[in-house]
Amino acid sequence: MHTILPATADRIPHDTSSAFAASRDRFERIVGWLEGPQAGRLAHGELEERSDVGGRELLRQMLQDHLDVRAQREPRLEAVVGADGMARGSVAAGHGRGLLTMFGKVEVARLAYRRRGHANLHPADAVLNLPVELHAHGLRRLAVPEGTRGSFDDVREAVRWRTGQRPGKRQLETLVQRASDDFDAFYAERKLIDSHPDDVLVISCDGKGVVMRPDALRPATAQAAARSTTKLATRLSKGEKRDRKRVAEVGSVYDTAPVPRTPDDIMPAADDRDRKPAPTAHNKWLVASVVEDAAAVVSRVFDEAERRDPDHRRTWIALVDGNNHQIDRIQAEARARQVDVTIVVDYVHVLEYLWKAAWCFYDEGDPDAERWVRARARAVLKGQAAGVAGAIRRKAARERLDRSVQSTIDECAGYLVRKRPYLDYPTALERGWPIATGVIEGACRHLVKDRMDITGARWGLDGAEAVLKMRAIVSNHDFEEYWRYHLAHEHERVHRSRYADATSRHLTLVA
């Protein structure tokens, strides 16, 4: 992409002939080489590679020359008062610090305001919004999206290919962690989403295990891991587990326009029947945390839902997989906020229980099993879950199944009875609500498994939490807005907070 400068009005003349002499010299050398016989003998791929390296070095030199000009022109303030209330009256020029940018390392020279026994202050750092660490915000911005996609070894390679720089793996992890600092404040202050008042407001929660380092496990899991023994040294036997995972709690909120349907739209009598489409999720918002427990994540989900519907005028639906603790937390939060939430158990989970029962009666692959499941599934959709449970038990009694199979029947029938209050599919279908937890299931896979479950990955608590937050930011399509917010708050944290109000007025950050 090329930037075309305005012809006259926006060009401000400066005497930069000496200040940018090194940049001009490097530019002329690049042009001279391209005009010369050596470049004329190269294929275009080699020309691209040489131009890429030379172009980065030219940009680095131009940035360095610009910083040198700013250092020369930096105005001396009459007084600089720190947040400690102490004025720095002594001024020293030429105090430098390094900055590793996307083009290479540069040196930033600026005035230092000093007072014996107190830390130096550098107002020019605030104007430039320099980071605490060596790495510039441009490198951090590049590392963060890459860090949400793949391993930090891959991030390092991506940064090297893009910039020629070789930051360390630990440094990249730190950059991603720093980038996640404003996640909570960003979503707490974000503007309201424009939703249609007739849209259904859907909330959902679930969990996914993440392999952690021993020091990052929850106490109960760490104790179980310390007590566990295995029959074999090289692999787990049936029923054994390593007790090395910590559950990442995942939450979602989205809007959907109601789509009234019938059981025939869900489980048609013939496969070729035209079906009405399921309700489509839009305005999706995701959150995941390996630090917070289920109650805290459910509370975050309700915060987002109330942000969209502060007066509780819309229809609220909670889609769950049947987990009792999950249901308890949603009900407790709804009571505390005095909001009416209808809980619906995922229909796909019901189907799985019906299939488990079917294999107690039929051989694997028997088409009669499919017809049997279809008939019971349609009955559940019509609100007959208790009747289906009783029919399953009666069929098992007639066929005199052995004890091991009978336990599976009891499990399936018991599930339908226990979850009956949340299986009101006739009402859900008539009012056009979704009845499947595909959004949260997909979020668990996308937010957690696809990144955190990379072969060989072992996570620390801070690193895992940062990656989950930034993956949520990217998945919510909020990265660009979040990044501007993050840099503004970095300026406040790192710079303005170090000065008294009288001085901080001179430290305006120009966006």
C-alpha cells in the first residue's frame, strides 16, 4: 500500500537536510544497487528478498533520524512534578534507551528530569508512549494475533519472517500477557450493541480441560495427581487419568431472531423433507478463563447479557448440557439479578442418551436402532420425556437384560426424568428458540482446544489466561477497537500515572 502525500497544504517544510542525511544516503545506495549490473542479473524472487531487507533497514534509519530530530526539538518544561509530589528541578540531555521496532533496534534520546533520591522522569517517553520493555508496540501488536493462533515457536518464526527480528520465546509470551491487561475494563466500558427488541437473548456456559504445569493445577487436582499411580509406565490403562488438567470455563452470549418450528423440522419422518432453518446466532460474545471458576464466568455472562438488556425486557434463554452445577449457578445468578431465565437442555445430549439405550436393545449397525431412536426423539420433542423414560424401562424389563446393561438403561431413563423441567421443547419450538448448544460447543473447541491443546503444550496460569482472553477478543471481532483502547490505557498506566496533574497536561498522546 502506498501513501500519496497532499500536493502542498499538508506539507510542512522543515530543514532536515542534515538530520535525515543517513536516510537519504541509504536510499541512494538502494537505488544505485537496483540500477547496477548485479541487480540486473537476479531473478525477481532474489530482488524481492534483497529489497525487503534493504527496505526494512531504510525504514529503521528513517525512524532513527526522526527520533533524533525529536530529541533535538524536545522543549524543556518549566517544572516536572512526579506523582510523589516532588518537583524535578535538574535536567540532563541525551539520556537514551533502546527500542526494538518492527524495522530493527533504534535509540531514543530524551531529557531526563532529576531529583536526588527520586526516580528520573522522561516526559518525552509519555509523548511517544514508549513501552516499559524493549519491544515496541508494533512488535507486540504483531505477536498477539500470532500468539492466539499457534505455538510461541511458530510466533517467533512468524515475527522473524515479517520483521527480521528474533525475539525470545519468553519475551513473546510476556508481550501477549501484557496485551491482555485491559480485557476486563474494555468489556465493562464497551458501548451497547444495537439488538432488535424481539430477538431472543441466549446465554450458555461450558468447560474444557487444559493441560497445565503442576504448579498451575487447582489444589484438588494437584493432590489427586500426587496420589495417582498407574499400572504401566509408558501409557494409561483403562479408567486411569493423569490428573494434569485444569478446566477452562467458557461462556457465550448471543442474539437470535425467533424461528418457530415443529418436531418435523427437527426430526423429519423422511430425510428429504424441507426443514425450516434453525435460529441463527448473531452479535456473538465469548469469554474464557482458566483462573476464574464457573460462578465467576457465569457472572460475567450475565453482565454481558444485562449490558444488552438492562431493563430485562427481552426473552432470556440459557442453553445447557445438563450439568447440575452449571444449572445451579445460572439459577442462582438469575435470582440475584431478578431476571427470568428459561433453561433448556441441549437436544443433542438427549439424543446421545437415547442412542446409548438403543445399543442395549439392538446390535451395532442395525437399522432398527435408528428407527427406534427417531420415534423416541420425536416423542421427547413433543414433551413426552417422562413417557419415553417409562417405555424404555418397560422394554428393558420385558427383554430381561443383564445387570450391566440394565445400569445403562437406568442412566438413560433417569436422565430424561431428572431433566424433564428443562426439556420443554414444545414451548421452545413454538416460540422459535434454539434448542442446541452448538455455539458454546464450538467456542470450547475454538477458544480452548484448537490453541491450548497443541501437542506437548504445558501451560502456566498467567500465560494460559492471557491467550484465552486474546483469543476471545479476536473471536469477538473486537481486536482493532481493543488495541486502541489498550494503547490508551498503557499510556495512562505507564506514563501519566507517574506525574502530578499539572505536569500530565503536557503529556497528551495524539492518536
